[in-house]
Amino acid sequence: MAAKKKASTSVRRSSAYKIESGKAVLARKVCPRCGPGVVMADHKDRTACGKCGYTEFKK
């Protein structure tokens, strides 16, 4: 019997940007190790990079 796959929950790309004066600006922080193009995930107690694992904890 095949196991059922859990439906993945993907984050919409539009939620990573906000509109300021008619231009799209990144709403999240960029990873300092990986550089531009890699956006960090925003969690309740930290921000983390999914590519290299860099983490900054919130106070």
C-alpha cells in the first residue's frame, strides 16, 4: 500500500514583497552569508536561512 503524501504548504512569492511608492521592495531580510537573492525565513523567535543555516534569534 502506498503511503499518503502530506500536502505541502508553500509560501506565496508575493508575501516576500511590499509595495512602497509604486515599487516592489523586499519585506524580509537577505542572508548576510549567501548574499542577494537568498531571503531569510521569518519565524516567531528567529530568522533563518534555508540554504546555509544561518540563524539570528529575536530578543
